Amino acid sequence: MISAIFWEGSEAELIELVEKGVIEAYTSPQILDELERVLLSQKFKLRKDGVSNLVGYFTTLTHVMIPKSTIHVIPEDPSDNRIIECALEAKADLIVSGDKHLLALKEFKGVKVRRASETLKLLNEGAF
């Protein structure tokens, strides 16, 4: 989500596909909280109302899932586990991420982890 907000590229293209209803995206309250925390950090220098608008946008754009289980697969970065929990709850086929911990996992319980660029390539090839 962060990459789609600030940079043109594969992530932004995927968000456009979500906007058009070509693909579905899922999130959770925990992921949205993390998004807000990161956007409010000094790195981005955004105003609170701007951050609220961005979080609201992703809340309405995606299906918000409430994971019923907690997992501990990535001890190096526990917040990454929230992504997996959301994907499992959504019965998603794929997690799209540039996060090194998630990418190293490659797959968890049938949910593949791929970079945005690879996902776009597969979509263009009709692999999904």
C-alpha cells in the first residue's frame, strides 16, 4: 500500500486493477493500523488528516477481514504475521508484497507470496 501511494509502478497498477474490480484486495484492522502508523512517521511528513484520508481510501477499496486466528510464523517481524492472518481469513490465493520476510516465506498454507511486478506479469499471462 505504501509503494502504491508514493511511487508509480507495479503496486500502483495493482491498486488500479482493484479500483476497476479486476482483482480483489483484502486488509484487516491491524494492517490498517500499521499503515496509519507508518504514514504518520517522520519519514513521510504527512498531515494527520491526509493520513486519515488515505487509510479511509484503503478501507473502502478493500474487503476488511477480521482474522479469527493468530499465527507466529515470522518472529523477526511480528507485524508481518498480520498479513498472513488476513490472507488466510480471506482464503486469498496470493499475498502481494515487497517485504523480505514475507517473500522469503514464498508460500504458507497454500497462499503464495509474490512481488507486485511478478503478480502483474502473471495476470497479463492469464495465470490467474
